Amino acid sequence: MHGAPLQVKTGQTAPAVVQVNYAFDGALRDPDALLNRYATLTGWSDAIASAGARRSAVVQRFHRRAHLVRNGVDYLFVDRGVANAVAALQPDVAHVNGLTFPVHTWRLRRALPRSTAIVAQNHSDTGPMGRAPMFRVAGRATRSAVDAFLFAADEHVARWRRAGFIGPAQRTYQVMESSTRMEPIDRARARTASGVSGAPAMLWVGRLNANKDPLTVLDAFESAAASLPGATLTMVYGTSELIDDVRARLGRSRALDDRVRLAGAVAHNDLPAFFSAADLFLVGSHHEGSGYALLEALACGATPVVTDIPTFRLLTGGGTIGALWTAGDASDCARAIGAASRRIADADRARVREHFIKHVSWAEIGRRALEIYVEIWHACRDR
């Protein structure tokens, strides 16, 4: 269900919320390092605290016990007994990260009073298919433990309902799963620091894999560049599954070879310079759970030229910011590049940044999440 915006009424008590993170990364041995890595975990916690949650806390599965406090948020690290640790905090709402822990979530339900609401947030862009049969059985058998499910886009719900993880009458809500605190930097300084130049200067940030589809983007750039003599494309990527194919494609075209720069991996702290220097942000994703790089591009004012998929439609206001194109269609991508290139101006950067702040910043996500929590919590208190 996703209708009119929810409201936290004046004077209404806000809930105490505990995020529950069952994901375990054995390579992270230090609690501070984990929090530094899990920016969405800390960002969400800070956002709901700022929105007015009575308490914001996190219980994180870890290899040992620890307790940290950041920005007034308690982070409890436990090696066992996650459900009991959550129950000890007496939350009004327990927020489980991921739909992929059905048995853990069922155990959590048994440890909490019926008046405590449990919400589960989807973080997968592919749904439940392809997983082991027993996982699907567990999901169907334990779904009643969850009072509501959160999705970045309503269109992602259907695959989970078809698989039986969500019952026909169970509540679902739309709220973006993450945002960013990245901010733009001075344009001239950004271009010097990043080496990004051109008119327009286009930027790719994403893996070089089939889902991101760099080869279609290169075909489109080559076509669009014929009428954009100053255009350049800088490609930043952390993984390089298709790097040989990309290099071969560049080698077959002098126009591409002269104007496409393969920057490779870039430290996250250096990315604001790349986004701030770029005129257009370009990527070819066929599906995404949300779109972290797109969020960062919007935060820095780069105009998006991205595929017409559910989360990208939401992040761009249905294409009112930038231009959308059909995934896998190089000619449509070239059209979108041309259309966006004709509208580039400093005012556009300000408009993109304003759109980000108003619609998909952490402040807005925290506000929306708290409204959802209040509605679910009140429904559970009455049962």
C-alpha cells in the first residue's frame, strides 16, 4: 500500500526504533571500521533520530560484543542472542535490514511483545528467485512475523508477493533505502582535482558489468559525440568484469579512444570532485535496488542521463530532472544525451541539487520513514 503522505500529528509520541542488522562480514574486525563502511546503516539511524524518533539504536551481528555511541545513536554489537539484545532495548519498532533473514526475523518476533511492530526493508534488486528452495519455503512460512515491508520502489514488491514472502493483505510502503551526505565542491577546483573536462563532460560511476551495460553506453556516446565536438566521457569503476570488452570497443573507434578516459577505481573521498566537475552523469543499469552513484551525482548537481527503471524514475522525479532512456537501447541513450546536453547551465546544477534535498536527502528519507513507523506502530498497539 502506498498512498498519501503520512503525518506524525503534533504532540503525538514518536516511537523508539531499533535497527536490526543480521548481515555478518567476517573481514570487518573493528566496530568503528564497520560503521565507517556501512554508511547506509549509520545514515538511516541518524536520519530517523533527526526526524524525531524517541530513540534510535542498532543491534549489529558481530564476532564479539561491543557498544559504541555515535551522534546519540547506540550501536550494540553482539556475537549471539540478537533477538534478546533487541528485546532488552524495548523498541516500539524493530526495523530488520533485508528480506533475506526470514528465520531470524521469526525468532525476533517470538522475543518481542505483540505491541512491538516489525518492519523488514528490502535491499535486493533481484528479488527472491534463484535462491535455494528451502529459503523460499522459510520465507513463506515466516512472513506473518513481519507487520510491514519497505521497498525503494513499489514496482519491486510484486516479485516478493509472487514468491509468497509477502501475504496478499500485508502492508508495503515505498521509501528510498539510502541517501548520501556528499556535497558539491567548487567547479573549477573539482575539474583540476579530478581531471574531468569537456563540454559537456560526462561521467560514469559504476561497475563494468552486464547490468550496468557500459558497451551500450559507449555506443550511445559515440553516436551523440558526432554532434558534440567537445564532449568527453570519464569512466570510474570499482570492478572491471567487462574491461577487456570496453578496451576493445574503444580500440575500434578513434572518436571513442580520443575522448573516453578509463579512470578506474577512485577513493570515495575523491568522488565529490568527479561529480562536481561533470555536466552529465551517465549509466546504463537494467535494474537497481536504489542507485547509490546516482544519489551522489544528484547531491553534487550533475544532470542524470540514466535508464528508465523504477528506482531511477523515482530519483529523477520521473525524468523531470535530466533525461531517461530505455535500457539496452543505444539510440535512445544517444537521444537522451543530446537532449540533456542542450539544457546544461549553472541553473540546472542548482535545480538538480534542490531536487535532491527536497526529495531524496537523508532528511526527507528520515521524515518519511518515521511517518511509516508511526502508522505501523499504532496499528500494532491496537491488536
